[in-house]
Amino acid sequence: MADQSSDSGDSSNDADVSSVMGFAGFGKKARTFDLEAMFEQTRRTAIERSQRALEERQKQEVQESSGFRPVGVKQKPSTSTSRKPEAESDSDSDVIGPPLPPQEEEEDDDDDDDVVGPPLPPGYKRSTADSDDDDDDDDEDDDDDNPVKKIPDTHEITLQHGTKSVSALALDPSGARLITGSFDYDVKFWDFAGMDSSLHAFRSLQPCECHQIRSLQYSVTGDVILVVAGNSQAKVLDRDGFQVLECIKGDQYIVDMANTKGHTAMLNDGCWHPKIKEEFLTCSNDGTVRTWDLSSEKKHKSVFKPRSLQGKKVTPTCCTYSRDGKLIAAGCQDGTIQIWDRNLSVHTKFHCRQAHAPGTDTSCLSFSYDGVTLASRGGDDTLKTWDIRSFRKPLGQVSGLTSFFPMTDCCFSPDDKLLLTGTSVRKDEGNGKLVFFERQSLQKVYEIEVADTSVVRCLWHPKLNQIMVGTGNGLAKVYYDPVKSQRGAMLCVVKSKTKEKHAETLTQDYIITPHALPMFREARQRSTRKQLEKDRLDPLKSHKPEPPVSGPGRGGRVAAHGGTLSSFIVKNIALDKTDDSNPREAILRHAKEASENPYWVAPAYKQTQPEPMFAEEEEEEEEGDKDQPEWKKRKI
């Protein structure tokens, strides 16, 4: 009764509140659930499904153990086991999300017969595609771990520069053009996109006349080229080979090379700044390393003077920028490697006195892509790596790498895991090789036999993934892989050679005039061969030109005597045999008219010319005059 009274009280209170607020009620009554009944129903459903799945699994195990399988019937897993028991605990109406896909049928019975290994549990399928993918993934992982697999050396092309050593190589940043320089003073331009399989250079020039090319390099933007030759003035050319800048020559009589405006001796090396497109670097036998700016050709930008241990001048043989452009490194003839801060030209920032053997030319310095490691190729037949952070001792060293050229290269692979350089050989004493070393341990991991001559220059372009090699017999080789490389040499090898047009195959164009009269209509050309045979019968078209006359002349023809006026008169007037008339009669023919009607000379002197008086002719001489001597005779 108390509960009933309390319920009636709550209802009355709700009625009072609803009447005061102005609405009928507070909404529908909340829906109630019997949780215990729902749990019990779910538990029973799960037990029933589990029992059915267990019975079917036991049946399949019995069939597999007995080896019985009907012919032509594919094994198909039951659909009842396609869902996990945890997911099956809920009813179908309460499943959240998309339904699970049904199990796929097996592709072929033969695949099951060929499977080696224990049987798979029911509901699972052995997939050969997955295993193949796994194998491919493993191979890709091996390729990533093994840098030797990334060397593009399956194919090669050979560019014939000349007969002398290719001493300079350069590729523009995009990899579209290659330029080669040689000891024969020539610089040749090769366009991969414009060449065909004949592999001919589209331009050849001599920018420094009679000086050997020492170094070539494209700027960071690829619009200009730095040319360093055996003279004292570096040049900058545009992409078409036209001169943009020529560095000024210094005063060779000034003792302090910092006080002169340019180099005074032969250049050895040069390179562009990796970040600033207008700045480049050169080193010379005058003992200086100078930076230049394209905007000011009258004077260098800054001067760096390498010094020996005694403070004397020493010759730099190679120079380069670091990858960030903040450091300038130079290898010198006394075996030292000296590195300056680009903005501080007085004292070196890093200095190693015993980098290579004294008196040898360090031919190349190359920074790694991460900017930490420096590789040096020495004239003492060694290759060394250095850590910039600890520059006292080399990280590694390889000896026995013969080098006969003062510009033998070394460079890093695009992934910074390999280091490559070339070796030199004497004539008929073996083949020059391109040798690859592991960067950390400097262990030899691969080599390529290039040719029976020295390998002078090598270049590994990171964008193309192709290796360019310059040899001692005038060849430039390009190594590539159709799978790992892109563009570059692959663009020109697929183009067939263009056929040359021969003169004998050229005939006159046939003009079709359908409405012309029959008398003006040209005969239709059947074939080129018939037209040539017809032209051969024509005496005008098949007339052989007369050969030049040797000697003074014969048959009315006169040999050429030169281009002077007298030669022309002799040939065309004096020796003209066509006029057989008497020349005296031809002149006297006009005498009567000239005397009667003078026109040229007589009218000019008509008023001032006196009357001519001629002596009378004596008919007979006197007898006395005959006896007189000759000198006494009267002279008229």
C-alpha cells in the first residue's frame, strides 16, 4: 500500500509540474531489457555452433588420415568455420560491420598434389603466389642490403671522342648532355636525346686553342660550363659552346700572388660551387687557389695560398668544394691535403701533412654525399678515405692502384655505400679496370675491365644511375642497366641510324595535273630505275662535264691562268680565234669618219691647236750632197 501511495504521489507531482510548465509530459518511457535472458540465449547459441564445428573438423581429420578423397571433387572448407568463435557469440542481428568474406576455393587439384610438407589445418589454403611474393621481397631486401647489385654494368655504349686520352668528363644535372675533353684540345658535346645509334657528337670545338683540356664541369643549374685547360685563364661557356666569361690573367712579375688579379701559371683543376650558381673555383701552378664570380671577370673573388711545413709556397694539383659549399679542399704536390673555411682564407681549418707521398700529384678529392667522408686519389697509387671530424689519420687505405695521369678520378656511388676509381696500365700490359670498394672497410667488392688502356676519368650520375668512363685511347664509355637506370644512354641506343640520301636516287618530282591537255601532261613515273635509264639515253642530261685543261691549252681551250685582269683579257680577247678578219682593216674602216666628224680628241684642242706645217718632200738629192759624208747631210 505504501508503494502504491508513493506511485500515486509521483504521478500527481508529475501532473502538477506538467500543468505549470505548459506541456503534456516528459516523453516516452525508457525501453527496458532483460539482460539475464539475453545472456542465456547467447550462451546456448554459442555452444550449439561450437559442437557443430567440432563435429565437422573431426570428420575432415578422419578423411585426411584415411587418404580418401573422391575424384573430381574439390576440397572446400565448411562455411560454418569461416567465422571465429569469439565473433560468433553474437547473434546475426547484433553483428557490427561488414560480413566476413567466404573462404576461397582452391585453384587446382594438381597444386595440392605437388605440395610438400604437413597438411594445413582446415579452413586454410596454401598459396603459391604468397610464397612467390615472399621470395621477391627477400630478393629486394637482399638488393637493398647488397650495394653491388645496384651497379649498372649489364650494357655499355662507346663514344669515339678521338685518338688521345679523354682527360675530362661532365654531365649536366638533368643527365641530358655529356661533354668530353681530351689531350687533342677538343671539347665534344653529346646529346643523348638527339643521338641515334651511330653515336655521333653534335658539336666539336677548341675553346682554348692549343691547350690540353684538364677539367670540365656543368654548373649546378646546368646552363653554363667551366673549362679548365693548360693555360692560365679559365673559361665559361654556355650550353651551345659560346663563350660567356674568360678569367683575367695575373701579373707574373708580382711576388705575392695575392696581390695580382688572376692566375699566372698553368691551371690544374676547377669546379663549381654546389649551392651558389655564379661562383667557381680554380687552382694553378702559381701556388694559389682562387674563387671567381661570373658577374666580375676583372678580378678573382678570394685567394687561398697553400703552404708547406716550412711555410713555403706549394703547388695545388686538385681542388673541390664540400657538399654544403662551406669548405674548400686542395691536394698539393708535397702530399698534403689542406682544407679552408670558404670565408676564412688565411689559415687552414683542417690540415694533414702526410696524406700522400711527398712529391706526388694528388689527382682527385671527392666528398661523400653525407659530407662526412673525404676520398683522396694519390699519385702514389693509393686511395684513402678521411673523416672530416677527425682528420689526423685516414679511415682506410688501398694501395697498388696504378695511376699515370694527373687527373685520375675517384667518386662515391649515389647511395654512398661504394667508392670507385680507375687504374692505369702500360701499352700491351693488360686492361684498365674500374674498381669498386666498400666505403667503410675499403674492401674490393667488384671490378669492370674497361679496355686495353688506362682508365682516366669516371663519373657515376645519381639521377641516371649510369657510369661514364674516359679512357686513355680516346673512348668514352657509358655503362647502364635497362632495369636500374633511366634515360641517358637508353634514349639513343633504341634509335636506328638515319639512311644517307644518295645522289643517283634523287629524281625530279612528279607533278600531277589531272586537267591538263594531253600534249602538256607529263608521263607518269613508273620507277626510279627506269627514269635513270631514260635519262642516260638523253644526251643533254647525261653529258659528261669537260675535264680541266692541263698545260697551256689545246683544242681552242685555254687553261686557267689566274683571276687577274690580264689573264681574263688573254683568255677571252687576245686568244679568241672566232674572229678571222684583218685587225688593220677593222681599224682603218673608221678612219674616214673619224677625220670628217671628230668627236673625242680634235674638238677639245680646236681653238688652241696650231695649224700643222709639214716639210716638203725632196724629189732628188743634189750631186754635191752625195759626195758629202753622212754627218754633214742636212737633217730634217
